Amino acid sequence: MTLALPQEESISERWVADYRAATGGGDVLTESQGTAADAWATLFDEIAGIAGGDLGAIRDRVQRQADEIGTGYRMPGESEERAWPVSPVPLLIPEADWSGIAEGVAQRARLMDMLLADIYGAQKLAREGHIPAALITGNPYFMRPMVGLTPPGGRHLTFYAVDIARGPDGEWRVLADHLRAPVGAGYALENRLAVSRVLGGLQTRLNIQRLAAFFSAVRAGLGAMCHRADPRIGLLTPGRYNPSYAEQAHLARYLGLLLVEGDDLAVHEDRLYVRTIEGLKRVDALWRQLNPRLLDPLAFDPRSQIGVPGLIDAMAAGDVVVANSPGSGVLESNAVSAFLPRLASALLGEPLKLPNIATWWCGQQPEFDHVRAALDTMVIAPAFETLPPGLEGVGPRAAAELDAKARKQLLEDMARRPMDYVGQEVVRVSTMPTVDAKGALVPRPFTVRVFAACDAHGQWQVMPGGFARIGRHEDSRAVVIGEGTWSADVSIVATRPVEPVTLLQSGDQVRIRRNPGTLPSRVADNLFWLGRYLERGEAILGLVRAAIGGSIDADGGAALAPATIDKLGRLLIKGSAAARRAESGAADIVNLAHAALDDIAEEDSVRSLLSRARAIGEVSRDRLAIDFWRLLDAGYPGDSSMNARASVLQQRFAALMGLAAEHMGRTAAWNFHDMGRRVERAMSVARLARTFAGGPKATVDDLSTLLELTNSQIGYRQRYQTGVALLPVRDLVLLDTSNPRGLPFQVERICRTLRELPKLDDDGVPEDQEARAAALAATVVITPVEAFDAAALTRIEERLMGISDAISRRFFLQGSEPLRAHGLTLA
């Protein structure tokens, strides 16, 4: 007889057992059966194998991966991004269940596109009474200039998102449609990347469907609507203060789209162009993330400062695709959703496969009477986006929760303007497991955002997944979840191995090209000034370290003479690194050094310059390596000695310079970044030489300080064994072409870069910036070392500023600048 020994319960089994005991029903984990239950067991086995019994550790690891990817978001009105919160536990949905969801989402996308075609076309539905005309024309997102305009490609809707929720009974229902500028697809991608980097075995073990095919369909669908075989497609962003700018930059980089703002674009003869360093380049399509009211000040809101004048004319001429078409947001309102079941029958001849939550628009008397009679059983929400007076300060709210004053105010305003309100059933949603702040597995309510895109063949493709928004509290009413506290990857579990899919195409499908692509003028401008700010910050840091004795090794090891220290202080003051501190009367060198290092109120303190560099890096993330952006985004060194902070910052500047030198391709983008560094460094060298070696009475401390600040100390000692002298120091810093920190090296690099950059004309005549740089290079070469006095060095610095201005005039086109006809191309 064999004695069966009891098996020890695994960590993952204990987690699931405790979790099941904590749920009260309506939970996706506890209700899973068969293969779905096996999938959840596999998931927790994978988590346990990596984190052991510490769920908090796996949560932190996933969050670190999201932070390293650069995932972030910004709340309206905030200047700083927040980290995008990712749960380590993905939502698992079996393939069989997902197929029904995908069919319902694709059906809704088709219906929405047909509705938009009618609203802005024949308007047959309103005439026949299927939908009240007032519901359309009274909608703030109804765009009258779009009536009668057939968008290029023949469709108004190209990209669609929908929020769905699973009820306790297991049925999925639609909470909201997103058509104006659907956001979140990039976050879904970033969630998948963050989780898969930690739980890498899940992809294979659970046959999780991949997302790359969907994004490939997005890109192909946009391209198929364009006239040209190799179209130029841009992602139009409102800018870095938009709440989802980080997502937009990530999508542009992933899909190979041109990330553009309104100022980057111009319409000429009903065609859209992007302002580039080569002049104007044709744009065939825009994936719009901009509020449609601000899209074209000539067609919509004339106060818009971020739109593209004439864009709607270019659309009407059929020369640019805008996805989604302006005016598509008219179907997002809660009021429209009340009529969707009827409209689906009228247009599709079939019921909705994904039902809406029950909604009654109060603009019709029977519905208004019903809502008022059943008020305590409903959520009262705005019919359109703007909160009406009866909901100001509270937002959509279950009427039963309103106090007497709020209830009275609501009923009075509903009686005055019933068309501004809808009543909706109170929806309770299922829960899913997540890890709380204490590292425990807890049930929380969730909703899911799903995405659909029209592919190159005109068919709607649904992303196999999406992202889940997880509520903060246990309250499972959808109206309470709002935007949620955490997000989670949504993984579709297949029964068979999933074929690997990427955005890569086979070699015979892609024409080889070595042109790195279009460089918008704004991006070139940003990269140029990023280089200048970083170089200036490093120069100010060098002055600070010299002032506090952190890097000077003067002959004999003695302290610097007061006169040399005074010159360092004057450089910090005149360089705007410590001007405010000096004006306050605290002009001793220690106070000046503190201000130049840490005072954000000083215009050119190291901290201020790093802040400006970070702001530029934020709008250039589609052009920068992740490691480069991470260093720019790193927080300022905390509470430590000034020497310690200066040392950390010096290492950061060195790392940024190394990443730029070794990781950036030698494209026009790199040329502008490097040229910004060279211009700033050349100006700094001229200024330092004028201060410490511009006169015949320069002291040993002056000259030693100059060599140290220009990183030329070692080179000088290798050549001269007898100590420092004025003319040899000048020669090494101002005339020696082999010194990579010296003046002639910077000027030669500026000249070479300007020769390599594109010209507007092919007549062979040097443009202004190129001629100025060549003239300066010649001056430096022919000037004898004795003639490099303070006046000569001042003139060199002024000429460098003139070169910088000429570069700006030529390459950095501003939105208000007239179109350059001779720079116009159709490339």
C-alpha cells in the first residue's frame, strides 16, 4: 500500500486562494473556468517564479520598466509629467471571448463612419426622424464647415477607441466612444512592453496575441488613402503640455511618423507642407491629436495659435488626409449613444453586438419624464461634453447621492434645459486582481479601452488587447472609477502558438534608402539649442568648480589669488549665472557659486540650463535615444555638499556628451546638435581667453585657470616643461587646430557642418551663415598669437553670435515667416 503524502501549497496557489476568499463575486479570476483558469494559474506561477512571495517587488520592477521606456502623462494644467502607473498583473481574456468583443468593436466603428458620412453629407437620418436634428446641430463638436466635404480616402473615421466594461453577469457593454482624437493606443503598447520585459515567459506560455500587426495596419491604412506611393505622414501634436504628449512621441517613433506641431506646417496652393531645413516638403497625411476646433483658424476658431491656416481647404482639394476628420467628435456625446441601437438597425440592419449602457436623452419629453420619475435609480450626466449648471462641481453623479441643495439645483436646471442632460443606468462592473501599495493581491473594478483602425483594404482591424483602467476603491460602479488609478495590460490568450509579427517587412518589399528622412525646422532649432544649453551648463559648472576649488590645480598647490577669484565671480555675474545674487549684495565667491549652481531663478544657472535642456528634450523624444532622455529627465542632485552635487553634474554632462557622440547617427539632426555645442564652446573659449589671457599682465593663476577651464592643462604640460606663459597658453587655446577644446577646432567643425547641410539654391554660392563661418575661420588662422588681445577676442565672440543668428534665420523657420518660394519642393 502506497501512502499519498499531502503536497505543499505553492506560493501562487496561496495567492489565488486568499484572493478568491476576498472577492464577493463578479471577478474575472474567481469566475474563470477551464483554459481561462489555467491561464491565470500560469500567470501567477510566472510571477511567483520571478518575485518569490514578494508581489510588491514585481510591482516595482514593472513600474521601473515603464519609467525607463519613458511612459508618462500630464494632468490638465500641470507642467510636469507623472509616471504612467502600470499594474504587474495583466488582464487575461480568452481568445473565444475576445472574438465577440472584436466583432462588436468593428461593427461600432463601421456604424460610426456611416453616421459621420450622413451627418456631413446627405443628412438623411435626421430628415427621416432616426435622430433629432437638434442633437447634431446643437452639439459643440458639430463642425459646420465640414458639411458637404468628402474627406480624401472617402472616410471620416480612420481610428476609433471605445471604453467597455464587464458586468457581474459576464456581459460586456460600452461605456463611451472616442472619435475626436482617441488616445491610449501608445499606452497599451507601453504597458505590454513593460510587463513583457519582466514577465518575458508569458508571451510563449500563454500564446498571447501580439500588437505589432495592429500598428502595422494603422500605418498601412493611412498610407493607402494617400495619392503617392511613398507618402509622408505626420502625427500632429498640440505640444509637450498636452496630457498624452509622451504617448504621441512614442507612437511617432514606433510607427516612423513625423511628429509635428502646427507651426511646423504650412498650406500653399491647397497643399500641405512641413517646414524643414531644406525648405518646404509635401505632407500627405496627418494623424491628428489636436482639438479639431483649434485645427484651422480660418475654418474654425480664429483665436487658435496652434493650428494650420488653410488645412481644411487642402482637405477639400483632396490633397491631404486628416485622421480622424474634424467633426467626428459629434458622435462622442452621451446623448447620441441613446439613439445608437435605433441607428444600427437603420444603417446596418442588425442590432449592436456590444450593447450600450441604457441611456435616456432628456431633450425629448417622454424620456425626460422617465428620467425624472426614476431619478434615484440613475446616474445623471451631461448630454454633451460641457457640464451644465446642475452638475457643476460634482460631474456625472448618481442622483441618489446628491444632497438636498445639489438635488434641487439639478432638478431646476433640468427643467430649464432638459436637452443638456441624460439619464443612465447605474453600471456595476467586474473586478480583477491587482497589487496594492502594501504588496497584497486585491480585487478592484476595471474598464477596458479597445482600439480599432481601418487597414489598407478598408477593413476594420481591432487591437488584440488594449489597456485596463483600474479603480482606486472597491466601489464597482463605473461612474466612480473615472479615469482610474492604475492601468494594466490586456492580454488575449490564444489556444495555439502565435506567429511572431513585427513592423519589419521583408527585404524585397522595402526600397533601400540612406536618407535619414525629413528634419523639420523646429526640431533642428530644438537640437541646436539643446547642444548650446548643455555646453553652456557644462561651462558654468566648470566656473563653479574652479571657484570652490574643486578642479583647479594651480602651480604649487596654493589657493588662487584674489584677483583670479574675482575674475571667476565676474564671469558668473556677466554670464547671468549669478546676476540676481550679485544684485542682492551677496557677491562673495561662495554665494555666487551657490547661485550659479543651484538657483533656478538665475537665468543661466546650471539648474536653469538643465531645466531648459530637459524641456527641449521632452519635445524631441522621438529623436533622442532613451538613455539620453533618461539623463535629461533625471532629477537634480539632492541634499549633499556643493562639491558632491557639482561632481554628479559633471558626470551627467560627460555622459550626455558621450551618448550624443556615440549613439546619434551622423544625420542632419546630429549636425545641428553638435553645431550648437561648437558655437557655444567657441564663444565660451573666446570669453575665457579674453578674461584670463586678454592682457599682458595675466598671472600664473589666470593662465592655469584658463587651461583648466578649457581642459587643456595636460596638453600644455606635455609640451612645455618650464611652467605657464602667456603666448604659449594663447597658442594652445586659440590657434592650435589639434586641441579639441580650442577655438580653431570649434570654428573648423562649424564650417564643415555648414558645408554639409542642404542648400536652398544649387548655384554654388555660399549662403550667409557659411560665408560668415569661413571668414571667421580665415581670421583665426591669420591672426598672430600676439594680436589676440581682449578687443580681438571680443570681436570674435560677436562674430560667433552673428553666425548663430544667421543659422537661425536660414534653418529655423518660424510660423509667421513668409513662405520661401525658392525653397518649395514636392518631395
